[in-house]
Amino acid sequence: MFDQDDAREIAKKLKADIEPRRRHDIAIFRYEGQRIAQFGIRRGSKEQGHDYIPLQLHLTRKQCLDLRACPLSLDDYVRILRTKNLI
């Protein structure tokens, strides 16, 4: 399960813009100025689940775990998005 710390680390690794919203923050990943993906970061309890992140980033759960844990780099993420014709 992904938690708030995971969500923030993933956003940091993707150099995502963080937009504060009323109930949660939105991490927005842009590539060459174009919005590609986004996901919410809940501000409540740190233990609240963020299991929707892989789907919203167009990744498998394992790829998302690798993104968080560092085997998957930002460049690798961009390559994955290219193979899916998302950029």
C-alpha cells in the first residue's frame, strides 16, 4: 500500500508541481510543458492509502514501487509513457 510519504517521494522524483486543494494536494507531472498525469496526496492521516497512484501514473504497481524505491528513474518513466503513446 502506498501512503502519504510514498506519494510525496514519487511527486518529488517526477519533479511534479504540487497544487494545494481543499482536501488534498494534487501532484501534476508535466512533460515539455504538457500535463501528462496527476494524482492526489491526502493530507489526513499519513497511513491513508494512496493505492490509486499507479493507475493515475499509467504504471503497474511494481513499476510504481520501483519508481518510489529508485530502480525506476524519471527517464525510465518517460520511456514507459512513450511506449504507451502518452507522450
